[in-house]
Amino acid sequence: MSKILIADDDRNFRRVILGELSEAGHEVAEAQSGSEALEVLESGEFDVLLLDLNMPRMGGMDVLERLKQSEGTSEVIVLTGHGTVPLAVAAMKLGAYDFLTKPFTLAELLAVLEKAVEKKRLRSENILLRTRIQRQDGTVEMVSRSPAMHAILATVGKIAASDFPLLVEGESGVGKELIARALHRSSPRAEGPFIPLNCGAIPENLIESELFGYERGAYTGAQARKAGLLEIADHGTLFLDEVGELPAALQVKFLRVLESGTFFRVGGVKEVKVDVRLVSASNKEIKAEVANGGFRADLYYRISTFTILVPPLRERREDIPALVEHFIEINPRYRKVRFTPRAMNVLAAYRWPGNVRELQNVVYRTLLLTGSEVIDVENLPADLGMVEGSSSRRLADVEREHLLRVLRECGGQRGKAAEILGIDPKTLYRKLAEIQGKE
């Protein structure tokens, strides 16, 4: 279904066209003058404007001039009489998509409308694609063997069909945005945009215009109207990362968006309506921030209809081999490279304070700096052998502790421990003998 606005001072003509297009499945609004058409366009997004050139006071050419200055996004089909075809051609030079000469048939109108709507769709997709490219953050696909993560993904699948807000909490680098993207892909909004915004990465004085957009002349340098991320995310999902960093003044304004689905652009006086699902994320516990006065309680309850806590990588070490294999697989240049069991054990024993993001960086750095197709312990960064509070911990000590911990978790069953560690049972026996010999 497309949104069409017809602007014509002939009431009977408007009513006929409105009825025909509504019956054809379009959502149609009307305006009886050029100035009223501009007001309607300010309040909402339309795919196509059917614009009569010959209207009193503000004619169609004036409307086109204003739309060009404000960088309006609607495609315009101008309507004209037989004697004003040259004027219609001039209108196309101002940005009109096409023109129809009155009287025209419904078939002619629908044919031109279909092409104009398709052009609008392609233009919107190009804008969205550019936005996605500009905001590409190098995140990876959700890969997990952890029961805890499988339970989280099952919850995501259950709530995806709803439009309720979701709050994802967890340490930096655990994959909160991947959870948000998984929710979006599983939802009825999957064909719509997924727009991320890191609230902590944008200066406080810029985040409002980034989120809400601004009108021409709203401040120095605002040469034309700019759509904010809320508008770009219409009919899709808006992901607010580090939502706890949202400035207090903006928390009030954003609460209104969640309550009414409307907002004002910076410097604007017309409400803009959007249909957006919100997913928020934070590496802080927002409930604690509410108790400390750092976050509004009413906004917290709005964004946390569902809450998911993503465990850190050190609490789901079984994911580490799967993630390492995935990082190798998605880089064709390194698909023949493998990590030895000893190297994988060191990776599994490290605490990963930066979580999945840190693991990804370590794997890529190791692949880049190692010429061999086999990665062993000596190829790993030296700092993986260190833990909090110690600068002299050797990799061999880390591997030893990991081996003993796995053995304890297996109840002393060496065959099962060897299977989990990915080494031959004879190798495990030899390593245990070496450990006992040192004690």
C-alpha cells in the first residue's frame, strides 16, 4: 500500500481521484491548496504527491520550489490542462517525476503512479543502504554452543512477533547488538530498516538532531531539512546502544516518542509520526542507574517490557572454539588455518574482559601476523598469559589451570576431559604426568 497526497482546488475532482485510488488499495490524503499540501507533507511522509499546477494563491510551481529547497522526499506527478504542457515540462526540471494532462483515465493515472512509487522505493532503499554502510560496525553473526545463549535466542524467537520494547544488558563486547539484530530478523519488521545508534559515542549537543532530525534553519549550518534516525527507522527497528548514556533532557523527549509515536524535529513545529520498535542495550544495570538518579524510572519501565541479560564470554567458554572457527571461516584468505588444541586451551582459559569483541580482535591479529597454517601457543599474543593483578603469568600456567579445571568438571574422567579439550587421551596423560612431576 502506498501513501498518496492529492493537492487540487477542485473538490469534485479530488473526491473522484480519492475514491478511485482508495479502491485500488492506496492510502490517500487530500489538500485543497498549495499551502495546505505543504502542511500535510510536513506532518507525514508520502510516496507520491499528485499536484495541480493551476491553483490560486500558491500554485504547483511554488510548491515544487519549496519542496526543492526543503529536499522533500515525495515523488511529484503534476496535473495540468492541455494549454499548459510547457509549464509541466518546466515543473519536471524542478524535480517533478512526470505529468498528466487532464482529462486522463484511471489506467493512465495508475500506470504513472506505479512507476513513481517504484522510484520512491528504490530511492529510499539507496538512502537506507548508504546509512547502513556508514554505520557498519563489523559485528559478526551470532555463533554459540552455550545452553545459556540458546535459551536467550529461544526467548528472542518467542517475543519477536510482538512490538514490545526489549532491553539487552551485559558487558561490552558480549554481542548485545547481535541479539537485537536476531530479534529484528525474526520479527514482522524484518523487511524494514534496522538502525543502530550508540548513545555514548555522539556528543550530547549533537545526539538530539541525530535522533530527531532538524528543520532548515534550526541552527547555523542547517541548510536543509534532515531526517533523523527515528524517521529512517520507520516501520523497522531502532537500536539504542548504551541507552544509559542518553542525556537527561533527551530522556524526557524520548519518553514522549514511546508514549505517542510522535516527535518534533529540532526547530520544527509539526509533529512527525513514526512506527518503530525499540531495542535498547546497556553495559550498566539500568535499574541501578534509576536508583542512583542517573536514569528516569518512567523511561526505564517503558524500554524494559522484556529484559535479557547476556552472560560474559568467561561464563560460556564452550563458545570460544565455535567463535574462533567462525572468525576463520568468514575470512576466505585464512580458511586453511587451524589452532592447535594447546592454543585453543589457552584461549579458553583467558578471562576475556573485552568478551567476543576482544576474542575477534585477537584471532584476526594472530591470523595476520602468523605466516603458518597452524597457530600454536607461541603465536598467540603474550598478554593472554596474564590475569588481573599479575604481569608475570606464563601461558603454560594458564594452560595447566585450564586442563585441571576441565578435569575437575568431568569428575576426574580423563577420556571425557580429553574429548572436551580436543586432545588425544595419551597427550592428556602425558601432561598430567608433567604436572605431577612439578608438584
